[in-house]
Amino acid sequence: MTPAIATVLVLLLVALILFGVERIPIDIVTILLVLAMVLTRTLTAEEAFAGFGNEIIITIAGLFVLTGGLVKTGVVDVVGRRLHRTAGSNRFMLATLIMFVAAGCASVMKNTTTTAMFVPVVLGIAARAKIQPSKLLMPLAFGAILGGTCTLIGTSTNLAVSGALTKYNQPPYTMFELAPIGIAIVVVGMIYMLLVGLHLLPARGSADSLTEQYHIREYMSEVVVLGDSPLVGQTLQEANLSQSMDLTVVGILRGRQGRIAPRPEERVQAGDLLLVQGRVEDILRVKTEAGVEIKGDFKLSDRDLETGGVELFEAMVLRGSSLIGRTLKGTKFRERFGLTTLAINRHGVALLSKLSTVSLRFGDVLLVQGRRAQVEQLAGEGDLLLLEDVSEQRGRAHKRKWALLGFAVFLLLSVFHPFKIPLAVAVLIGALILLASRSVRTREIYQMIDFRLLVLIAGMISFGTAMSKTGADKYLAGMIVTTLGGYGDLAVLGGFILLTVALTQPMSNQAAALVVLPVAMQTAAQLGLNPRAFAVAVTYAASCSFLTPLEPACVLIYTPGRYRFFDFVKVGSILTVVVFAVIMLLVPVFFPLR
């Protein structure tokens, strides 16, 4: 092993660990990896940053804009609203249609985007059909993941691998090159989910009220403001109970006025009955200082928290949200948005105390109290996903035809190549149609693009260059050939599929695929096998992640479906075996190994 190879392998190991633990954002890890390759003289600066100039970066960015246009104009919502009309309240029919529609949509847009758009729709369908959301949300996410294997643009993983293929003297994937095996994966996956998976899904969700689901009763108390309390005459903003006493006022009961919404400018009066959120020991600690008494025999319900136009909402922190990594206190959440956060549900665990100091993560669900207009405004900025069906309220419905036209033009130019237009140019033409028709506003473009993903893909493409330049890919390929070569070509192919599936659990799909790809291509070359077959197998394996809820599409349905970690292991492990069998059987048929 040469020093150059050792350096690359050490950098690879460090990157894998950092990607897995997620203590540092993936885009920052990628930038550090690129800088390390330059500082160790593994790559020149030009080579290290060449990945950022790859046309696949423009293609993926343009696709974010195209799919963003479909979201803004509510194209998918039209389909979603018709699901319940078609299937009624039949759980099997609903699950079938949801999986079919999700797979179809995900074949032309990212599976994460598809899942995010349909989560509120499916929750609304579940409520109307009186079906637990857990019975429909996992079929939604798995259907979207399966559908993403069908086309070049189904997932960013497919595009990332396609963009990297040119480095190995292989042409990029065509739009429907992956479709024959992808369609088989969708069909077999749907048959498994509908005949077996549905029976393994838990029945959890909508039976309890939000206050019961979040178990917030023990953190809610009613206190009476005494006549000599220093709070009397102060506004809630001036009293600032959250800072001084770690208590939050979420309701006021005042004589004949009844329940009053806790506005910051509302003045506290003697005799007010305040509904406060906080630990009982904190209230007991400050009750003399604050001039309040705890009222006994208090029973909490949703109605106690909803009054005067103020309601309870669940909203999920989206990937790429500006709230990620920041606290409610740091963002001045209540002051900026006029919303009170009562609880945070993180992967089934309700966080109820010291909420202002909790660093938010992708997939966290906030139980917030406020007015609908305020919540919808925040959701419209792309930071939060409102977990209820608001499809009827979508704006820009009159621009729907332009959004569809832009996407159709892109598909036609990318499939038929009438003027040999590159994929990146085709997607930009489609995006320009959306901008010209004002289906998408200019200021919205940069909010739609997931720059973290673009940095990750660009950096990992450059890392692939480092592996090839130093011979690290040949070194690892030699180890694999020595270990598995004696068991036959299929054994080697299967080994790469299993390795990719394993890496997608702690890492992003794109990073896993781009880490394995150089080694897979070099192994194929050493064995005299078809390198494209190995690239295709790695692509499918990276796109099909069902074993844990770490896949972004699964993160989006984890908390709304009230799932537990083992639910994904139970249902997803069998599906992973099924998909593995399909890949092993069909890849050699459509892409002969020799």
C-alpha cells in the first residue's frame, strides 16, 4: 500500500464516520474532505473542485426548480384529492392507490419531494376514512422509494451515478435505461407490501387527541394570579415568564370573558386563571415570588389550548430548513412567528421540558399553538411541513398548465434529443418556462434548491477522482476479487449490492453510491466483467433503503405515523431481501456480466 492510497483510505474512513454520526452537517464534511485532498496533495485544486463544475450539478438544481413548480401550483394535490373519492374507505384500495401514485410521481421527481407533498394529503385521507395513519404512510414512503428506481430523474442518486460514469469511459444513463428493472422492482415491491407488508404494519395514530398523543398533561398546570402578584398590570411580553421562570402561558381564563388567547400584549389581571406549561417543581419554586397559586383537579384537553382563533397544529422540520441546528430561543421563534411550541416529537419521543434550548433536527415534529394564518405562512416559507391536508388552499392553481408544460418540455428534450440538447440544458429550458410564466418566482428559486445535496455530490465525485488517481480503487478491488472472486461473478455482484445497502443506512444514498462506484467499476475491469452492470446494481442498491427510518423519505413519515424503529426493520427487511433478489436476477439479463 502506497502512502497516497493510505491517505485516501484514511480520509474515506473519517468521512464515513462523520457521515454516520451526523455531528457535523454533511455539506461541511464534504467541504472538509475536498480541502483535505488538496492539503495532502492527493489532488490539485483544479481536480478537487472539478466536481462542482460537473453538469450533473446544474441538472439536479434545475430539477429542484421544476418539481418546486409542481408543488407551488398544486399539481400533485389534484391527484391526491381524488384518491379518497376513488378508493372510498377501503384500506387495501387506498394503500394500493397511494403506492401506485407515489411510485408514478417519484419516477419523475425525487422520492423525498413526493413523500413530503403527499404526507399531509394521506393524513387527511386517513382522517376522513377513519384509518390509522400508520397503515398508509409507510406504503406511501416505500412506494416513492420504489418508484424512484424507474428513471434517470427518479432520485438524485441515479443522476449522481450517471454523472460519474463518464470518468470510467461509460456514457451517462439515458432517461429510461433503468426502467425495465425499475418497473419490476416496483411491481414486486407493491405485491409484497399489499399482500404481506400491510399485515405487519402497526395500528397507531389518530385515536387520541394531540394533548394525549404528546403526553403533555404532566407539564401543564392552572395557576391563579393573586391580588398582590407582581405580574398584575404587566403584559405577557413584559412578564417574560419563559425567561425568568421557564414557564410559558398558553391560555388565560378570565371571569365572564371566558378563555382569552395568550397574546404578547395581553395584560395580566388579578384573579386570572393562567394555563402554564412547565414543570410543577419550577412553579412551586417561584409561586411565592410570582404571587400565584396552583389550582388543583385540573384536567387538560385540546379545547383548553384552542380559543379565540388559536388552534393546535403539528408541523415537521423539513430537510434544508433554516431551523435545523438552531434552538427555538436562538431563532426567537415565538417573537418572530407568534407561535408557541408546546412539545417536540423526535422519532416517537416527546420532548416537553426546556424546549427553548433543544437544537432542532430534520424530522422533528413541533406541536405549536397559534393562528392558522401564522402557521401556514411559516409552512409556505419551506421551513416546516404542516401535517394536515391543506390541498384546497394551494395558490397559483391557474399556473398549473405552465408548470406541466415546463416539465413536459424537459422530458421531451431529454428523451428524444431532437437537437442533441444536453440534459442540463433541457432542464434549464424547462425552468425558464416556469420563470417566464411566473409559476415560480425568481426569489423562490434558491429556496427550492437543496445546496447541501449539491455540495455532497460534487465533493464525492471529486473523491472518486482521488481514488482513481492514487490507485485506491484498484487496491480495494483487488481485496474484493481475492475474497469473492472464487465464488463466481454473481457472488461479486451480490457483494457490492450488500455493501451499498449497508452503507446507505448510516450515510446518504448519494454518498454511499459514489463511494462504492469506483471500487465496483475497477473490480469489474479486473475480472473482465461488464462495468455498466456493476454501476446499475450499485445504483439500484443505493436507491432502495428500507431497513431503517434513516432514509429521508422514511424520516418524513416516522413521527406522523407514530412508528417505532423496529417497525421499519420488520417490514423493510423482507422488502430489502425481495428487491435484492430482483436485482440479482434481472441485472445480468439486461446488462450481461460478460
